[in-house]
Amino acid sequence: MAAGTVQAKTPAPVQDKPVNCDNCKEWNAPVKPFNIHGNSWYVGTAGLSAVLVTGPQGHILLDGALPQSAPLIIDNIKALGFRIEDVKVILNSHAHWDHAGGIAALQRASGATVVASASGALGLQSGTNGNDDPQYQADPVVHVAKVAKVKVVGEGETVKVGPLVLTAHMTPGHTPGGTTWTWTSCEDARCLNVVYADSLNPYASGDFTYTGQGAGKGKTPDISASFEASIAKVAALPCDIIIPVHPGTTDVLGKAARRSATSNPLIDANACRAYAAEAGGLLAKRLAKERGAAHAR
């Protein structure tokens, strides 16, 4: 390089190595971003939620979906008239690759601070599930790009960017570090409680049990009461609008499409209770099956 010549800085890639899974193509289908209420916007994909909360001193982004979702999320933010560079904080619900896989690329593009629960931070920093995760798989191990620095939050702690204030609620069960986030969005004089609900689905890999009834390699602590408490916590939250991490769980996209001048199906004061009730039913069936299998031994 000649003296006095400035070498151009290579821009960081906006996408890391994609994850291939049975549902990934369907989950990652692009959708047009839309307003949820006030300063809250849906910027995710067809099957994986990401929400942008905007403010005059910078924005907060919730979740990053798959690694291959990062460019779509950035494009959605831009389509709404905002800039990824103005995202100051990225919050995570849980560190599974279908919700956290795009966070590393989004952090590089924005320079934002990444925030998660203590267990979630370990997952983000390692790029894979820990062996205490119900969906841990030793073979094959799915890795996504690591997030070097993660700020840890606990129960009831808030994250602030200017006037934006989002609150963390620890909801372990689906993962040890599951976190549900809440905030208030105002439109004119109408302020609503928005809940970004983490998954409460009792889905596990291999011989993991929530009741600690496994044997040998499958022996795990009994986390059934903790999971039930998480479901009860979500049911009790002040909740006018729920956006679950998988939007199809409560038909977020369908409800948004059906909005009119006189009706908004996204606004439903019973939505969190209904979401929790469905999860509670699934967990009860799972626990009964586990306890029955243990009794049969």
C-alpha cells in the first residue's frame, strides 16, 4: 500500500452462517413490517418475532430470529423509516438459535448493547445451548455466531434508552434463561401494556424430563414448579397486547391484517391469560406423562 493511502475498512457482514432446519424456510419468510401500537413495530419474519420500540434518543430491538433473518430485520427497520444504527439496545427472550441467531450480526450492524438473563447471556456468548437446556443436543451441536459482550439483567430490572423503559420478567421453563419483556406504548392519549412473551412451550429433546424423573444420562433436576410459576407470571401481567416469540401462537400477523378503523384484534386484555392457559395445559399433559412413565418403572 502506498504511503499516505488509507485502507478502506471492510464492512461487517450482515448475515452469519445460516441454520438449516425443517421449519427454517417457513419461519424466515419475509413479511411487511407494521405498527403494533404507538412506538412499537413488528420487524420480524413470518414465523419468528422481532419488535422495534422507537424513541427520540434511540431504539430498542427485541430478538434477532435466525442468522439468516438479520438482513430481513434490517430491511424491515429501514422500510419503516428507521435506521439499524439508531438501535441502542438488543434484548433477547431466550438464546435458542431461532430467536438469538441473528443477534451477533445485528449487534455488529448497530453497535448496540445486548441484554439477556444470566443463563441467556451464557448461551449467547457460547453460541449454543447449555447442557441444562431442555433442548440440549450433544450430537449434532448447532452453533451460531457468538455475542462477545452481554449485559445481564434479573427479575424486575429495567432497560432504559431515553424515555423508553422495558422491564424484564424471568420466565424459565422452555429454557433456563427465558425472559418475557413488558413496556407501555402510547398512541395519542391511549397507552397500552405490551407483552413480548417468551415461549412457554414444554418441548424437550432426547430423554430430558421436567420432573427430574429421568434415569442415567436423562436425570435432570425437577423444574416443573418453576415452569408452572413462569406460566402463572405471564397470566398475571398487565397485558393489552401480546406478541409471542413465535407470532403464529396467537395469530399476530392475521390479527394485524384484520385491523380496521373500528376494530383492532391485537388489543385483547385476555390475551396473556389465554396464552398462559394453553401453555399450562400442554405442560400438565407433559408432566402427567413423565410421572406416569416413572411410576411404571
